[in-house]
Amino acid sequence: MTLPRLILREIGYRKLNFALGVFAAAFAVACLMAQLTVLHRHDQRTEEIIAAKQAETQARLSELQNDYRKLMLKMGFNVLILPKDQNLADLYADDFAAKTMPEEYATRLAKSQVATINHVLPSLQQKVKWPEQNRTILLMGVRGEVYMQSAKQKPLLEPVAAGTMIVGNELARSLKLNAGDKVTLLGKSFQVASVNPERGNKDDITVWINLAEAQALLNKPGLINAILALDCTCDTVDRLSLIRAEIAKILPDTQVIEFASQALARAEARNRAAVEMQTALEQEKAGRAKLRAEREAFAAVLVPVAVLGAAVWIGFLAFSNVRERAMEIGILRALGLRARQVLVLFLSRALVTGFAGALAGFASGVLVTWPTLPAKQLPWLPVVLLAAPVLAALASWLPALMAAQQDPATILSKE
């Protein structure tokens, strides 16, 4: 009788023993596949969560930045462009620039599509005596903003219509002026369009009128002495140097100063939203990574325990099989079956047991996870088909060796 036929007859005669061995091997392989499935699904879910979180973060960041932008816009302009020969000490002492520059500079700046500023507003400001009211005021001539983009932005400062004025809070209070009142300024009649709320700075004693009318009253047609703008480079560390360098290429005979507190507040507000959202995203990633590490640690314990248990069980079944078949082994040896052939017979049976268990365990894993994970599981098939039979053979080695070394005369004499 050939060895393959002996193996098949052995399996057929000891069906329960063989089935229990296959089950042990399948259980070990199934535990491995289950843990791989859990880890892979965790990774998939992590990718989904992070992708959703990133999308949510981006949307929330845009929303927060827009809210911060609206809030910070209320702070007003934070960049002032002056004639290059304007002495800053005189500017701070007099509250206005004595030097002038062409009004056309504002249009040139806007048309250049400069990237570091927006909301360009040309103005003409001067401290004057208001003879009709016997008061010294700051007179500010403004026009509508010169838009930087084709799509108009909501202006920070609404234009003042010709023939009207906007009055600072302190000035209006002391002169008892209200919206709708008729007043005369430097011989020209105006109607008070509105009174600004209290701001606690020089705006409270400022009168805003139309730029063209201010130029006529101050005898400075076509001239301005300042361009107000809003810094939009909040994520740049050295904002002012960048703004100055860019504007110098367009208006070389000007100088740029920055209202530091407003600019800093805008930068911090804008950046805070990004930091908060990025922190939340990193926390989510860290939480998912920690959970995966915990599952990996669990798998690192469960899989070896399952494999060891399966090996012990297969070894026990092999040992029981050798004991129960002592008489058969003795007869086979007496009929001329050599010790090496007996050893090969039992080890081959163990290899078949491991191979069948590997197929069963792997098939069950693919069946459970189909169709989401077959591509991830298939590379493990050669590994388990090789490892499971080898493990089963190693577990059966000692029982097989015991069977091969038995003396047939001794066995048969006992019977």
C-alpha cells in the first residue's frame, strides 16, 4: 500500500480526530484574519473620519475666518500711505499730513492689483478753523473706496455725498448738532447726514465731507495727503516690510506706516481660527492612533495565544492517535514498514491537517469580510498555507517520533 493511500485511510478511519485537528488550525488562522480585519477596518474608518474632519475643519475654518474678518473690519484701516517727504513727527504733532500727492495715486495702486492690501481709500485731511462755529476741527475729505478687485467689496467707510457731512460724536454733542441739521462750513452750506458714535479718539472731533468739496475748500484740487488701506497679509511674519516693498514698486515717492495694534489684532484673530481647527484635527488623529495601538496590542496577545493553543491541541490529538493505534503501528512495522515511513505517515497527516485548517480559516475570514477586504486579505494566503501545516507538523513531531521508534515485537507481545 502506498504512503498517500495510507494517509487517506488514516484520515478516513479517524475522522473525528482529524476534524478536531482541522478545527484547531482553522481557529488559529481565523483569529489572525479577524484581527487583520479589525485593524484594516479601523484604518478605513480612520481615513473616513479624518477626511470628514478635514472637510469639516476647512468649512469651519472658512466660517470662523469670515466671522473674524467681519469683526476685524470694524476696527477700520490699519495701513497709512503718505507722501515720502512727509515728516512723521509733524504728522503725529498736527494730526494730519502737510505734504500732498496726486489723487491719481490711489487709482494707480488699485489698478496694480497689489496683493498685500485692499480697501484703498484716498483722503485729504487738515486741521482747520471752523469760523462759523468758532471751533478748531479736523476736516476729512473722502470719496468712495477704489476697489482692488473686479468684484466690489463692502466698503469700510461709506462715501460722503456732496453737500452733506458726517460729524464726530464730541463735536456734535458740544455744538448740539443732529442728523438733518443745516450748517455752514467755510462759507459753504452742508446738511448733517449722521453723527458717529463715540470712538474715544480724534474721530470724535472730525468732520467728514466729500473729497472734491474738501479739495475746493482747502484750495488743493486733485490732491490728497493720505491713502488709507487694510492689510490683508495676516499670515506673514514681516507684513510691513512686504507691504512697503510692494507699494514702493508702484508708488516710489510714498512711505507706508502701519497702525500696529489693529494689524496685530487682525493677524491674531485670523490665525487663531486655523490653530484651533488644526488642533482639533490633530487630537482626532492622536485618538485614532491610540485606539489602533490598543487593538494592535490586543492582537499581539490574542493571536499568539490562539496559535499556541492550536499547536497544543494538535499535539495532544496526535499523541492520543499514536496511543490508540499502537497495535496498528506494530502490525505495519511487522509487515515491513520502516520507522522513517511511520514518521512520514504521521507528519504527513499533520501537514494535511494544518493545510485543511488554513484553507478553512482563511476562507471563513474572506467570506465574512467580502466584498470590502479581499484585496487586503489575499496576500496572506500563501503565508497561512505555509505556516499552518508547518505548525501542525511541529506540534505532531514528538508523537510521530514516538510512533516511529516503537518496537513491533514489544507492542505485539503485549497483546
